[in-house]
Amino acid sequence: MFVKIPQMKRTITFSMLFCLAMLFAWRGYVQAKEDGAPSGSTGAPGDDGTCAQVDCHTGSAVPRSGFISTDIPLAGYVPGQDYSIEVSVSSENRNTFGFQLTPQDASGIKVGSLSVTDADRTKITGLGKYITHKKNGIDGTDGMINWNFTWTAPESPTDLTFYVAVNIADGDGDATGDSIFIANLPVSADPLATAIHEMTIATKDWMTVTPGDQLMFADWVLAEQPVAEIWNLSGQHVSSFTLDEKSHSVAMLDKGMYLITIPTLYGRLTGRFIRQ
């Protein structure tokens, strides 16, 4: 038997279903934000804005110094090296937090690469351009929280800036009542390391480093049995030896990058090598 549903009842039923659908959609969106900020939310040149925007968090993003700390030397980074990055946030009366960070140049291009070191609390997004919190990484301790990860410097020296947006949240799960702050940290390559990088593009023509920490030299470098000098990047002389053999072990050196200079009939050779 066909039963006709009154118009008013149909309208009420549809309205209830619509409201339920919107409620579940909103809950899903809130849960998504708990599991990381949408890519492009740091306020960097290549981003769409910050976390302080419609359907994310209301209000305006407030610039503030700090939040980002690194072990990159004051002189600058060495191309190709790994560095530890930390984002730290604190609040007197809140204990829920979030963040997103990106390393970009002035054109908004990603510089270097980000790597997760705490997979339970952080993740990479945006095809490697951003790192953000996960749901397990939003709860602070006594109003403090930090996230740690690794940044690998580019092989070619490039000026860049770390951009970060942080959320000091009220913990109620909606878009209002949260405080969004942004900060940035510009860094550049160590001028000495840059010079070394540019200078040693042709080093492979006269010296290579084997996996066994042996320096291998081209025959023409050995012609006059010159004395090779090795220096660390602090300018300290650490070793010298006569090039009377095609190879020389540097296994006695501490791990790190070194300069080597060798006088030849064609002028003084200067190069770099890394003791692994």
C-alpha cells in the first residue's frame, strides 16, 4: 500500500538529513585539522595564506619572533649536510597546539628537503614542501610543546627562509578562539662552503674518495711527489703527507669535511673531501 508523506514531514526530514550531513562534514574537517594543517598555510611566498583564514581559524595571523631553532652555524649551512630543526611553542593558559613549516626561497620554491624524525607526531605534506603536526602531536605538557625534524641543505648554495605558522588553540575543535602566529628564519650557505662547492666541481678530475676513506689521485698530480696539506673548516691544519703513492688513507681523521691543497707544476690545487 502506498502511503503519501505529508509535504511538511518531507521538508523536516530533508532538513534533518542536511543538518546531519553538515555536522559529519564539519567533524571530519575538524579531525583533519587535528591531523595536520592544510598545505600552504605558513604565509610563505609560495603559500595561499596562513592558518588564519575562513574555514580554518578566524582572526589574523600575528607575526612573532622565535619558534624556530636550528643547529645551522651562524656562518651558514654547508651544502648537502643534515641539520636539526625544532619548532617550540609555549602558552600560559593553553595546552593544545599545531604547526606547519616550510623552507622556501624568495620565489616560493622549496629549498633542500625535510625529513621526519618523529613519525608519531609529525608528517610531511605538499609533496615534501611542508611538515606539520599529526593528531598525536598536538597536546602540550604544562603549556609547552616542541616538534623536531631534519632539514637537508641543497647541494647548490641557495638563500632561503624557514617559514612557520603555529596555532595556540583553545582545544574546543572549532574555528574560533584560537591564536595563530607566524615567524620566519632566513638562512644562507656558509661563504667558505660555497667557495669550496664551486671550486671543487672539477676536483673529480684529480682526486676521488673511496668508500674506505682512501684519497685516490690522478697520475699527473704525483709527478713531482708534492706535499699535500689538509685543513678543517675552522682553518686548522690537521695533516700533511708526501704524495708518493696513488692513494692515501684519511681514516685517522675525525668525520667531517676537509680542505686539501697540493702544489703542482700547473699551480696549486685546492679541493674538498668528506671523511664519512
